[in-house]
Amino acid sequence: MNGGELDLSRAIRAQADALAGDLQRLAEAPSPAALQQARTGCALLAHHLSQGNAAQGFTALAGWLKLTFGAVRLSETEAGCDTTLAALWHDRLSPELSEAARTTLIQGVARLTETLARPPGRALRVLFIGDCLIWDIATQLQIAAAAEGIAITPHLCAQRDRAELRRALERAGPVDLVFYAPFGFGFAQSYARALAHGALLRPMARDLPGLRATLDEVEATLSHLLARTDAPIYLHDVSGARQASGWHGALADHIGARRRARVATWLNERLDALAQRAARPVLRIPEAAEANRLGPAAGRVLFEAGDLHPTALAASLAPGPYLRACRAAHLLSRRKLVVSDLDNTLWAGEIGEGLITHHHDRQALLLRLKARGVLLAVASKNDPTNISWRGAALRASDFVAREIDWAPKAGNIAKIAARLNLAPESFVFLDDRADERALAEAGCPGLLALDPNALETWQFLDDWADQRASFAGSDRTTLYQARAARQAYVATPSEDPGAAYRQLGLRVAIRTAKGRDLSRIGELIARTNQFNTTQVPISAKELSDPSRHVLIAEAGDRFGSMGIVSALVIADGAEAGEITQFVLSCRAFGYGIETALLQTALAARPGRRPLHGRINESPLNAPCRDVYAANGFTLRDGIWTAQEPRPDLIPDWLTLDIAPDLRAIPAQASA
């Protein structure tokens, strides 16, 4: 710690009310509650400064201000007046500050202003289930996430009764992440009883029936969550830590430590088994390991800062595994492809200049992502004849595209995007050179460029692989390799534009979705950006609702199966049906499959009831904006409507196999 940090901390505490008033006024938040929030922010900053963490303090203040005030500006400009927070705080504090403290203040306010200026991205909807431990974590997480420009919309559920908890979960709506701490400081009553002071002399066997009943409740809640959402679910293990303060709390902790450890071990063994039985992978929050690292202080209040008084355990978990999970969901959940450099990225050294050493750990992680549906590609400045995969974990066949030449990488990445019909916004780019990363981001807006020689990059990608655990075995590489062969075949010059398509032998099976299809449909809807009419996510439980009719199209041709490439979800109303989701995989563009699916849906409507559809425009979904106009729908007040099918619009190069319950398309169109 430099002396300036401690001096600045003391000065801020001494003038907290005046400094908070400056924050409140510049944030244009005149209420008494806002003034109290500003005081809390100042106390939070003072605490971190007193610990020698100036950078963390100003970052935490920025996160708190974003969380409580939303968009914050720290300057006001009027006629002849330019007032900034730096100027105001310098004037108030400078008489009491040393030179080192003034430097810390100037640098810190600059950091604060820069952090607040970062625009937030897509808000993450996060569900928190638990007691005061997880509520405490949620607040600390929102502060840390806001400082990084990640906005979190929290849904907090603390209902202990299973029926009430179910109702609360339904009210939460669709979410992007779920965090569940079933055995927090006191969330489960059976757990609290097992750790109570009076239980120390009681045989543990007497508490087991209650704990088993609670585990049954946890398993039922997990099953409900897995059915209603496709979001990654993080389950806390049990640490045995309890919220306590003062010498009497420390004494109680010491006396009950052995009992708490036994209960935690027993519960964790059963939580592990429960997670193994789950319908899909359940991720874990290592509460026990973190509490062991913190020792007896885990449940102690770490500091008091106005409205904030986090325990050490919450203050450690929030910017650790919680923030990592949010960071991966925020930046990577919609990504589809990792394009990588080679030299000093997948291996150490330059392959044309001498011996190289393969980074087997990096390559293994990329293979794990590939096995979970993420595509891999190469963009490298190199002589392609030098490239060899001898001794590598990866093989040339693991990549859907390889651009290896001396051309600018941004142009080669754009080529890959065009060839695969993917937007660069869905790419992650790995390159050891900062200039190449900057050029790629400038040339391909929306691309996420990462430094492969930074440890946090691979931790970040590892978190992504964990969140894609439910897609294990869904390697999509062969689908895109078949697409490339298909595109090359269709590109052959011909006098008849449809001749090549007819020779492809395109087959499309259209049917009502079954239960086994719902996870793939949910993934397709969540990850499809270009042909997605409404951009509205939907859970597996919502897809299985009897009031919804879900049609899917599976395609294949002479090059192989494409799998499920399109889905159309209809919510039935009294007089008409509404298409709430309509998506088409980018690998199936241009063949007319969307027309076949839409016309089949129209023809299968009972009593020829009308079908409505909307287009919610986004920066990426231009390819689908004409789908209703091209299929005979008429537009009125923003709603597209059709009643009569137009089978004549279905391309003649498609061979349709329509399920009997939908078969109303004339035979010649479905031959």
C-alpha cells in the first residue's frame, strides 16, 4: 500500500456526505435514497483504499453507481460552467491530501470515468435461488459485472416452500443463467437445525431424515429448472460456513467446526450423486473449496460500507466463479466459431523457422469446444506447404475452414464468414499479436479477439466449454464440411439455375416436434441470429406447452444429413395462430426450406384459420425480413397474415416428406 491510498481513504470518510452529494447531483438522482446510495459508494471506495486496493476501489464504485443510478455522467455543462467530479473532489479533498494521495485521486477518478463510459451490452437475465448468502453474492456480482459493462437483470427467489418456489420460478420468465444455493447460511431449515448449537451433542443420525427430505426437495427443484430452461444451471456445494460476527460468533464457529464439516461432507456426497442423475449437466459453484481457503473468516462480515456488509465468502465468490460464469454467458453464448492463428498460438515457435512445441492443453480445449458444437477455423500468415499437424492433438479435418497465406487476416476471416454464411459477430479470434487482433476487430465489427498467451483467455474458453456441457456430442463440423462440398457443387456453371439443386437430391422431412427434439430446437432458436423473425428465446418447457404447435424441418442430400435446420413455433389463439418463433439455420439458406415449412404450416391449419407473424428487426436478421411477403402474407399494422397456402411457391428441387398429421400439401409438391 502506498501512503496516498490510506490518506485518501481517511479524507473520503471525513467528507463522505459532501462527496456523496456531488455524486448524487451529477447523477441527477435527487431522492434521499439516492443520497444514501451515494454514501454507500463512498464508503465502499474508502474501504478498498484502506486495504491498498485503489484500482479495485474505483472500479467497485463505478459498478455500484451503474447498479444504483443506471447511466451516470460525472460532469455537468451549463452556460459558462464546466464541473467534473475530478474538479469537485479535488477542491474538497486537496487541502488534506498528500502528493501521493492527490495522484491516487486523479488516477482513480480517471479510471472511474472511463469505466462508467463503457456502454452496457445485452443484459443478462440471472436467476438466484437461496437465502442471504446468495443475495449477498448477487449484489457483489452486479457491482463487479457493471464495472465490466455487463448489465445483470436479477431475479431473486428465497421461497422455502416448494410450491411457492415453483410459482416464483414461473414468474421469473426466461433466464440466461441460474445460480442455486440450496444449503446457504440458513436457507434449508433441516440444515440450520443440524448446525444449531443445541445439535452439537445430538447424534447426527437424528438429523439425517430431515436432510434427506431436503435433498429430495432440491432434486425436485433441479428437475423443474432443467425442464423449464435451457440456461446453464450452477449448483452450490456445501461449505458449512455460517454467518456470524463478534467474538461469540468466532467461539461458536470453533466449537461447531467438526460437526459442520461432517454435515457438509455428507451433503456434498449426495449432491454429487444428485447432479450425476440430472437430465443434463449441472455445473458447480465450489463454495466448500472457497470457504476452506478463507478459513474461519468465511462467514464473517468483511466490511461495513453503508448499505453493503458482505461476508468474506460472498465477496470472494462474486468476482470469482460467479463473474466468470456471467462473463462467458455475456460474451460467448451466441458465438459459433473459433478462428485461430497457428504460430505462437496453437504451438510455440514459428513452423517455417525451426522446431515448434505443440500446446496440447490449448488444442485439447478447442477439441472439447468442437465436441460441444463450436466450429473451428484457421487464419494464419504462413506458407501452407509448411503446415504439419504431426504430433498435434488437432488435425486438419477438425477445421471447417483454413485460410493460410500472406493476405491480411481480417480479409481472410471475412472470407470464412461468407463461405460458412456466418456473421463475424459470432466469431472468436485467437492471435498472439496485438496488432493482428486490433486489425481483425476493426475489419470485422463484432468479432471478439483474445490473446492466446494470456492465462485468462483459456480460463474464459474453459468456462464456455462448461456452459456448453449439455451439447456434448453435438459436433457440427461434419455438417459444415458437407455444406462446403454442397456449395462448391451448386456453384458449377449451368444454363438452368435449378439444375444443380435438383441433382443435389434435396430431401426435407417436415413433422411435429417430439420431446427428444426440444433441446436442439431451443439451441437453434437461441443461437440463430440471421434468420430469426422475432429474436425471442423460448425454454424447453414453453416449447412443450400444449397450446404451442412446433413444426420442424430436417434436411439432407447427396452429401449427407443437415439435421434439424428450421423450426416454426405457433401459439394457438381462439381465432388465429401466431408464429412466435421462426428460424432457419444459416447452413440451409437458399434452398427454399423455409418456404416449404411455412406453407406446410398454413396448409395444416385446422379449418384454414389464419396465421399471423411478426418481424422484430435486429442488426443481424435482414435475411428473414422478406419471408412473409414472399409467401403470400399481407401486412397490416405490423402484423403479417395469411389464410390460404401457396404450395406453388415451394421450389421443385425439394423432395418433401410431410408427416401424416400435417399432410395437406398436394401430392406433386411432396412426391
